[in-house]
Amino acid sequence: MAEPASTRRSARPASMLRAFLASEASGGLVLMAAAAAALVIANSPLAPAYFGALKTYLGPLSLGHWINDGLMAVFFLLVGLEIKREVVDGQLSTWPRRVLPGLAAAGGMAVPAVIYVALNQGNPQALDGWAIPTATDIAFALGVLALLGNRVPVSLKVFLTALAIIDDLGAVIIIAIFYTETISLPDLAIAGAIVTALFVMKASGQRRALWPYLILGAVLWLFVLRSGVHATIAGVLLAFLIPLRRTPGAPDAGVEESLLHRLEHALHKPVAFLVVPIFGFANAGVTIPALDASLLQDGITLGVMVGLSLGKLVGVFGASWIAIRLNWADLPMGAGMLQLVGTSLLCGIGFTMSLFIALLAFPGSEAMQAQAKLGILFGSCIAGVAGWLLLRFAPREIPAPDDPVRQAARQEG
């Protein structure tokens, strides 16, 4: 006997945002463990087997390429779904909601890029890595926030989530524009035809079955890969063409009718607990015994490290402070300025997307990739530890007794 629709609906999480935060935070802890395991193995007697396995070919691609071009397309599909949902029907659905995280994300991308370029002016090849420190790893950052429990108000978690989603959109645009080298016009034309077919299918009202979209999406991935544009962009294009029905009232109303909500729910846990940790395990392995003081002075390593640990802080907090001082936006409810500083520091955890951009920036140089990875690891660790310490010991804002809205926000946090 089929389960009643009302029962299916009640089994859904009461809040998509709460479910998202919980999934990302837990996934961030798994990602930390995967990255730590990769570092240990890469500096152990198992290192030759680890690096050799990643270069083993399975069909037309090596295992490393299947992970970075195939599995990560699923990650970018989820990123695209989250961006579309938040812009159409979520925390970024109105301009007032977009102002603070939007300006903070812009500052958090611009300042690290400027710092990196300033530290690598004499090395034209190294300048290709300017975008590496611009990214924020939402899973890692929310994982750190999860360790802090209710010391961090929910409003800051929402702010960080919205900022990271805008940050991801910026990263997608950067990858599409700046990290595409040779283009195969015939394959790109076929990819364009598939995008057109997806659009027509969406416009014609096909909103009940996911499988036609997923089949066309798989073919789209193949031809985007062949075209020279990075294959992960296919995931974002597919996400933007998955139908989404605006939620009419209650947080869970209409979830069953939206293909986007269904696909997003289906992907959250596999991506958080499988796809991203596998990517982290495959790409965080860097040999550290060769590390010496001179390497920390290398422009790539230093540019990425300082860009993430200092540039993100200056960019995110600076833009937020200006927006709040000019009354363009409000301080997140229940949060103090020191807590905003701590959250800005956590934006310097750039693990997943930064590693991905590093692979694209230096495709022919494992040495430069290793230097970038060290910068990512050091910069992310500095930002994460500093952000955790500040949020752990920063005084929490105490809501006034006659302020039920802030009291409720505090209890929810």
C-alpha cells in the first residue's frame, strides 16, 4: 500500500536549512578525518602506493581524473542546486538578505586575490594561482562551528552558509572564464544543444520525473569534458535547469512537487559523506618531509597561506563592517562584532574548492600544485584554529528580557 502524501511530507525535515547545516557540519568533520588520513599516508611507507593508485587508468581516465572530473561534477551539481534554491526560494531570495553575505563574499574573494598577486608579481607562471585563496569551504567551516555548539547563534551559521554559496558561485564563474584553455567547438555545440533540450523540457512542464534530466545531464557532462571546458561546469548547468517550485507557505510545503528539492535531498548525504571526503583524501596528500623554511617563503605557498588566513579576514569582516556602519545591512541577530570577526576567520578555510582550483591553475606542474596545497593546508589550519578560539571565548550577546525574537534566536542557537 502506498504511503499517504501527508505522511511522506511529515517525514521530511521541518527545516531544509537546519537539515543542510547539520549535513554540512557533520560532513566537514568527515572531511577533516579524510584530509588527515591523506597527509599521514602521503608521508608514510604507503606513499608510493597512494600516489600510484591515483595515476592508475580506469578506462579513458586515471583514478585521479575520475575523482576530480567525475565525482566533483556531482559536487558541483549540488552546489548549483543550493545556489538556485537560495536565490529563488531561500536566504538569498530578496535583495536585503543578499546585501551582507554578498558584499562579504565579494570582499572575501577580492582581498585574498590581491594579496596573492602582490606576493607573486615576479613569477608570471605563479600568477595563474590567483584564485586559489578566494574560496571558502562551507563543509569545513560549518564543521568547526559544529564543535562550538550553541556558543554560535544560528544567524551566524546562516550568514556563513549564504556567504559560502555566493562564494561558490564566484568560483564557478572563475573556473568557467579563467581556467578553460583549448575549446572544441563541435563538442561545445553539442553540449549547447543538450542545454537547449533541457531548457525546452523544463519549459514544457516536465516536473514529475528526474530521470530524463539526469540522463541528459550525464551526456552533457561527457561533451563538456570533451569540449575543453571543465567537466564540473556541466553539473552547475544541469542544476540551474532542474525545475524548482517556490515554497508557498510552510517551510516544507510543496517539497514533493519540486524536482530540485528531491534531487538536493538525495544528494546531500552522499556528497557530504562520500564525494567530498574522497576528493579530500585524493588531493590533500602532500609530502611534508621535504618542507623547510625556504618553502614557506615561496610565493605560491605564502600567497595562498596569507590570502586565506589574513586576506579572508580583512575582506569578509571589512566589507561586513562597512555595510553595517553605512546601514546597508544589520549585524546578524544575536551576534557581536567579535563573533563576526571569528566567523570571518573561518571563511579562510578554503580546502575543497581551493584544492580544486589549484589543480586547474597548475595542471602541468606537480611541484607548484604541492606548494599551493601546503599553502592551503597551513592557511586553512591557521584560519580554522584562530576562528575557533575567538568564537570559543568571545562574549555572547545577551538578548534583552523583553526581546522575544532575539530570545527565540538564542534558544534555537
